[in-house]
Amino acid sequence: AMAFVEQDDYHNNHLHFTWSSPIELTREQVANSMRTNIKYIRDVKPIINVNEAVGYFTKRLGKTGSYHNIYSSK
């Protein structure tokens, strides 16, 4: 699993995270595993192309307000 914090504005952030799973997960399953309300889970998208996924997750690196902490379970 990997996670990236992205700033929305000066008061709010959101988290992008990715994981590997042999099954497709739903928003409900992700919310339950995180012990959070489903309303806090925006999108669950399968990763088809690794290069595009990494580009999406790191799109704000080097920009004002970006966070450079990258957390990985490996």
C-alpha cells in the first residue's frame, strides 16, 4: 500500500492511497476496513497502467502546498 496527502486549500487535505488486492474492492469494503463512514471514501478505481497511476498520485510534487511524505508498506 502507498499513500499520498494532497492539499485542497489552506484548510483541507485529502488522501490518495493505493493497494494491491487479488479482488476488486468496493467503497463499502474500503470504508469498513478503514473503520470510517462511506461518505469519506470518494472513488475506488482499479489501476490498469502503473505509469499513469504513479503520475496521478504524484501530480502535485514540486508544487506549492504539496506534501512529499510517501508512505509504503514495502
